Amino acid sequence: MAKQKTDPNYKVIAENRRARFDYAIEDDLECGIMLEGSEVKSLRVGGTNIAESYASVDDGELWLVNSYIAPYEQAKSFKHEERRRRKLLVSRKELSNLWNATQRKGMTLVPLVLYFNHKGKAKIKIGIAKGKKNHDKRETQAKRDWSRQKQRLMKDHS
């Protein structure tokens, strides 16, 4: 991971920070994403949102639903639809594991990060997650606050 951060091609485009608060992430998976040319150009400029989106397995394929990619102004005749369903690329084995997790175990598929990898390809990290209840969210918040408090105390005594 340290190599990717120093790599000039590696660039985080969009991050779903709310996902880790609302869901308990059990596992994550890197997927390719099928994009049109104007979508890739728009991603390079910026202006995308994956906060309200989710992934689903339909008819043996994995789809990213309700993700927003801003229109690319220079694309005159080949404009893309902003909130269309985009196909995600995974192996058949991974797809069957995702389907089993969502159907049998009551999990959901949440996009965590959309980024360009070290080769310059657009990738998305999908988290296999279970929804948190309100008391779980409060517990997580309390743990985070306590760890910050501990760090402050340790820093003051040093």
C-alpha cells in the first residue's frame, strides 16, 4: 500500500466515508468498472459521488447502482448518463461468494473507494457489510472518543 501512495498514477477519486460508520465491514474486494470514455475523462477531472450508491448481483452480473459521475463538458456528441448502472468486473468465483453473502447471510455490498490504480485503471473497492444498529454506532463513537482521549493523555504526560 505504501508503494501505491507514492506512485504518481495512484489517485483516490471518491471515498464513501459514511460506509464505515453505517456498516460493519466484514471483507472487501477490488473490482474493475466498465466505463465510457467521457466517464473516464470526468473521473480524471473529479466530480463523482459514491456515497448514495450500492452494488447488487443481478442475473449473474455485479452492478454498481446510483453512483454519480459528473458530465464531461468537452464531450459534445458522446455524453454519458450521470446515474446509470455500471457493470463491475469480478471473477466467477468472487461473484458466487458475493451472491452467497448477500442472499444467505443478509449482507449488503457497499462501495468504499473509487480510485485509479498504479496502472491508471479505474477500480472500485466493494465492502461486504452488515448494517449497524444505533447502539452499535454509539459504541463505535465511544471507542473512537476514548482512543483520542488516551492519545491526548499520553501526549500530555510525555
